[in-house]
Amino acid sequence: MTVGELGEVGLIAALRAIFDRDRGDVEVGNGDDGLVWVPGQRRVVATIDSVVEGVDWLPERTPAAAIGFRAAAVTLSDLAAMGARPRLLLLALELPLDAPLEPVLAAARGLAALADVCGAAVAGGDVGFSNGPARWTTTGLGDLAGPALTRATAQVGDIVWLIGTVGAAALGLALLRAGPAPTDDGWRLNAVAHHLWPLPQVSAGVGLQRRGGGRWACIDISDGLGLDASRLAAASGVALDLEIPLPLWLGPVGASECEAAGLDWRAACAAGGDDYALLLAAPPGARVDRIVRAAGAAAQRIGRVRPGPAGQVALRVGGRPCEPTGWRHGGAP
Amino acid sequence: MTVGELGEVGLIAALRAIFDRDRGDVEVGNGDDGLVWVPGQRRVVATIDSVVEGVDWLPERTPAAAIGFRAAAVTLSDLAAMGARPRLLLLALELPLDAPLEPVLAAARGLAALADVCGAAVAGGDVGFSNGPARWTTTGLGDLAGPALTRATAQVGDIVWLIGTVGAAALGLALLRAGPAPTDDGWRLNAVAHHLWPLPQVSAGVGLQRRGGGRWACIDISDGLGLDASRLAAASGVALDLEIPLPLWLGPVGASECEAAGLDWRAACAAGGDDYALLLAAPPGARVDRIVRAAGAAAQRIGRVRPGPAGQVALRVGGRPCEPTGWRHGGAP
């Protein structure tokens, strides 16, 4: 059997069976957005993630700075989902020997720019050359003011919130695949910007941790709403009912244009990845919208936690049921 | 200009110019074996490194478990050089879709085995598929009992110590390139074992930190004695005189056999990489040999710190001057 036949989920399970050990100072181990380590008095969150040429970005349509920006975003979003304040990014960079220098430096500036915005220093790293595609692997380290937001604490009756938006990045990628980046139209430009310059919900995550750390459940939506929602539900042993309205950023005009062009905006919302929104479950009465607004972001109620088979997600988008399937990065949703 | 034309050293310098920022809680930033971060009362060391198929190991001659073992060793050795106690490894694993599963799991077991020996848990990670070579990137997190051992604190008059050995891994790689792994001869078997199963000097590093943290200078020898010695000398603003005798593990028989076979054992000692020894500079009177012996390893005096152009290294191996050049991983020294 090859690793491709087993698939990512099966391979991760097989690796976890090899690696899992009890360690006293690891408070949250494998299986969440990051691990929580308590080396002294303070909790530290650590995460690692990669972006790969041809898999996570379209080489011919992506500004170089957006590559580094994305490399920072994927890891900062994992820190955000745990409620950690980002402090450090380490970079392991692998490049083909014939990669032109200037775009690599532009990408590094994109990485530094988003790290700066999010309060993280880029320090420590490793550079290597190989004959494979360019790969930017980042480790994120953040600190926590208290217990982390994990995937495992959603309870029946909780309200489910979406912080940020879904579907925009997937439609942006589809538009870029079809032609050069649009410059003249509201929803198209918005969608492409969401794909190229994803902004992780760092401030919202920190704010939510301060109120709900250890109780509210959170995951970042990087692999599609349906798949990531089912991960949160599985980790918490609950089921979810979710309903996404027509997204504000798309509007009726964009929705009808999508339909005319054969772009399935409902599938993009249900299964499109790379939006780096957060999905949160919190008890009724938690003022999630107020906390998120204070962090300069927007939260909307999109559903409820109910009893049911662990991991089950019933998802409706724009009034119609949608399959809560996942997303292949760089592929069509 | 391509990144290959600029080279690794130039690219790292260009990236550092982009990333370098002052951060109050980063005690040691870019340019050492790891970074030192102080999130609360305790110091944390973080490092990141990768091993790549075809670059860091010979695919057809390397047992699968040795691949994961090496992936752990490169990062644990960086922690050792800072004097940190390893606590966590995060793994970002990238594989071709058609990679057979069983060797990947064997490699993961090799990684877990060395992590266990060194006291580190493997927790947190990321798995991805691409059309490039297999790559195992590990981030190491360790804690420090006090100030780190850095490269920058060697002083004129210090004694230079070698903890572990040099040259064995490079000769082992040369033997593996020439044919199947030997099973019958002392020095050959020893050399191949050094290449396949490098043991980082973790206990020695922790012991040395407790006595010399913040004053003794240390670097891990992963890119060759000459190159890594010049890095320590450059960071400390000093010059080094080093003299390596005929290594005990090689002995006169091995040395004469090398010469008969055209294997240059002096070059292997001067510039061969992947031994994961430590190079340490400490004041005369420091009982380095006793500390290292208590950690179950061996230290030998190999030189002295002298005034001179920063980074200059005068190196003699087996009684003859050798060029202190570096090492291309997986390449001939």
C-alpha cells in the first residue's frame, strides 16, 4: 500500500499510534490545531505547517509576496484557533537551485509583513536546496493567557459561530485559474484577495481565549467548513446543524454571476478551503459577537450543537443542503 | 540571479536582513544553532531542520528507520549545542503520493525511538503530499536551566574541545556509496553506523550548559569541523588553532586501508559532515572532560582560541595541515 492510497487522514492516524506518549508537561497533544506545552508557569502553543508550490498556490498567477504571506497565514491561523498570541515563526525553506532570487526575497518580505501585523518575530530557520518544488514550512510559537481553545469542548446546546467568512478563497482560486486577476469588480476582486492574502483571525482568537479558554471549542477552517466542522464535532463527541446564508461579500449579483459561469458558490462555502476563518462553539449568552467586534472582526451565528453521532454535520448553504466534504488545497472544491 | 548562484550562506544573510527585528523576549535570535525565547520565567530553545531524500540519505542503501532517526538527530543536535533539554519534536512530513507506506511507518518508528532516548515527545505535526522528494522537517523545543551555550562567547586563551568524533559519518557514507553496508570489519562497520545512526550529544550538552551556560561557546558539527569551527570563531570574533589526531575509531589499520582505497580520511575529519559532535570553547581549568564523561560521552582537547582575524581556523589533521572547508550533505567531503 502507498501513502496516497491510505490518504492523509489514515496516515496521520498511523503516525499518531507510533508517536503518542503521555508527557506531563504537554497539556494538549496530537490532534488539535496546535500543541500546548507548559515548560514553566506559562503555556506555550506550537504548530507546524507547510505550503508547497503547485499545491498551495498557482505558480504563474501568484505574486511572490503572496507565497510568503500564505506561509505565515497557515501557521498563524492555527495559533489563532488555539487562542494563542503569536510570538515567533521559524522557517524551513526548501528551494530548487535554479529558483530566481528576487521572488524568494519578495516572498520573505510577504512573510515578514504578515508576521509583523500579527505581532510575531521571524527568528531561526533553515535553508536547503533540492530538485523538488519550493516549500515554505513554518513553525509558530505563541503564548496563552490561560487554557487553550481546543476542538474537544463543544457541548450540546452551544451556539456555533463563524468568525470571518468561507467560500471567498475557493472562488478566488477558481477565478485565478480561469484567467488573470480581476481588477474592476467588487466581488471578484474580493474573492481573489481572500485567496492571495488570507488574514488569520489572530486578534479574535486571543479575545475569545480570554473569555472562553478551556470551555469554548474552536478550530480554524483551512480545509473547508464541512470537513473542519466535522473534526470539531468528532473531537467533542457531538453533532452540528449549520446554516450558511448567502455571504455578504458575494451578494445576489455575485451569486447569479457564479451560477451563469458554472461556479458553484454553495460548494465553495461548504467545502472550499484556505479562508482561515474560525469556527467556534460557545454557550448561549456568550457575547461572542461583541468580543470579535472588539478585535476588529465579524462573527455570525451559523448553527447549533446537538446530540447525534460524533462528527455528524448537517449543513445548509443558501437554503439548500450541501455535502460537508473537504477540500484539496490548490484543487477545485 | 538564482538562489543556487547566491548560495546558502548568501541567501541566509539576505533573509536575515528581511526578518531581523528586536524582540524583548527573544534572548538569542537568528544565527545560532537555535533561538532562545523567554515566554515567562523559563527559557525555551526552538530549532528547525530538514532531511531530504537524495540529499541527506542514499535512498537505495539506507534502512527506512534510519531516515526518521536522522530527522530527529539533526534537530536534537541543535538543541544539544545550545545546552537545552529536548522536550518536544514537531514533524512536518512531505511525501510523494506513491511512497510505500511501510517504510514511512518504519522511519516514524526510528524518529520516535531516538526522540524517546533523548527525552522528547513527538507531538503535533503536518502531513502533505507532493511530487517532490520525501522530506522530514522537524522543529525541536527544549528547555534551559539557565543561559544557553551560544557560538558567540569564546575568548582568547580558551581551550577547544571535541565532544564525540568527526570523519566517521563521511567515511561511512563513502563506504555505502561504494557498495552494500559492511558487516565484518571494525572500523568500516563503525563508520557506516555513524552515518546511519548519528547520536546527538544531548546529555553532554545539558551537562555543559549547567556549568558553562552564558560563557562557554558551543556549536554542533553538522556541516564539517572546518566550516562549523569557523562559524563559532566568526561569531566570537576570534581565531582557532585546531589539531585532530588519528581518530581512535579509525586506528592505524583503518587509516592505511583508507589510503590504499583512495579514501581521504584527513579530509573526512576536516570537512566531513553529519557526525553531530559538539565543538566547545571553555576557559583553561574547566573540567570539560569530567562533565562529558559523567554524561556518558567522551571529550578531547583539540586546540586553543587565539587572537586573529575573526573566523580564521588553522586546522591540522593527523599531523598535516588541512583546508577547513565545508561539506555538502550527501556529497563527497
